[in-house]
Amino acid sequence: MTNAFNQVDNSIYSNAMTFMRQPLVVDPINSDSDIVVLGFPFDIATTGRSGARMGPTAIRQASINLAWEGKRFPWHFNLAKQCKIVDAGDLIYSCGDAEAFCQQVDAAVSALLAADKTILALGGDHFITLPLLRAYAKKFGKMALIHFDAHTDTYHDGSRYDHGTMFYHAPKEGLIDKNSSVQVGIRTNYSAKEHGFKVINALEANDMAANDITAIIRETVKDMPVYLTFDIDCLDPAYAPGTGTPVCGGLTTDKVLKILRGLSGINIIGMDVVEVAPSYDSSEITALAAATISVELMHLWAVKHKLL
């Protein structure tokens, strides 16, 4: 008689608890993993609609729709066979204490990086990227930033803990090099004179071919270590309604996936997908987009670091 409790589960709805059905581990530092999926259920830096703290769970659940494929189209290799991926659940932090959250992110991520792990960070609001960058900079030094978003997040009139100020603070702290960084999909106001980042705004990106966008990104970041952060509101609300600060006129999911695949071979060393707020989602399309983008980012990492 078949043992119903000890089988590989390829169904969509049963035991859908981890990202892409990868193993759940409680000690990722001492695991034999290459990539650790770690959720950051934090949204107290949100200025718009709250709820991004539920994002990691929603992304994991949607990822089950992608787990069956094996070799992900159109990539030429099976990601799970080329690198070891584990899910370490969500960071536990003192709820309501942003400073303590920053310290706990720094400690947890620094320990993982010291053990030569790479983290796929699932947000949470976009503020999580700042403490993540602080931890990564300890190991990799100043980095290039590839930033997909509707907003520049370089605003200097917010608080220390604000999901619109991270990339005002990060260059000042020496974490990223503005001259080697690029922002894609921007469609909210900013001062080009004071900004400093290379920007491919949404008006431009929607009229450009994906390979022309990737050429600009490659020329900007060159061979620097790259941290790639993806705010789901880079996508038009038609493709990602479940987010706190939606802005019409964004990119399509198809355009974004083509851009990401065109970046194969860049020196990506860290990655996050943020700002999924499932209470505003429709039919899980935002969570599915976030899960799909997360899988693409892991493929980018594998191509570079597994020499595929």
C-alpha cells in the first residue's frame, strides 16, 4: 500500500508551505545550501496602504504554481539541480521596534553571508532593503544597485524608518555607488539635478525594447557586485494591484521578465522582492508575479555563480 505521508508532493494545494517546495530548515547557517529564502514580514515603514508584512506568506503560496516545471522556461537548466535552495521561514523580530528590526536583520544576514550563503529576501515593505544593504556591504563593499520601482525612494523629507528614503541614506552610508546604479520604471516626481542615479523611467521603458534596457543596465553596473531590488509596484497595477503604493503607467510582467533574463551573467550578489500586500491583490496575480520574479533572480545568481 502506498504511504500517503511520505511522497514527493507535486500537487498545488497540499502542504504548500515553503518557497517552491524547497526544504524548510531551522539552521540555514549550517545547512549545505547555496540560496536561503528568508521572509521579512515588516511594514511599519509604509506610507501608503499597509499589509506588506503578509507578503512573504503570499509569495510562498503563489510559488507552488511554479514548482512543478523543473527546468523553467526558457532557461536551459534545472535550478534546483544546480544549486541547493532552502527556505528558512521568516525573520523573527520585536514587532513595532524599527531600530531593533534593523539590528536583527544585520545580525541574521551578516551571519548567513559569513557562511557563504546568498539570500533571496521576501518583503515586507521596501525599507527592508536598507538594513540588508548594510549587511551585504560588510562583505562585498560598495555595490551597484539595480532598482525596479515606480518611486526613486531617494526622498530626504521622511523619517529614518521610511520606505521612501532608503536610497537617500544608502549612498551617504557608502553602501552603493550612485554612478554604477540604475533605477527602472520610475514614474513619480524626482529632481533629476540632485538625483545622481541613472534612471530609465516608465515612459522610456515602455517604449524601449527589453534588450536596449538591459544594454543600458549592463553598461551602468559593469562588473561591480550587484544588489538587485524589485519593488512590485514597478509593474503596472493591471499586473500587480496588491501593493501599498500603486502607480498607473508601469511595466508589464512580460517586459520585466525579458529585462531580467537579458541580465544573465551580471555579478549579482544579493536580491529582494518587496511590497506585496495581498489584501489588495486579485486572484493572487501580484503574489504570482513576485514569485516568478524571485525565481528569475535565482536563475541570474546561478548563471553567474554556478558558471552555467
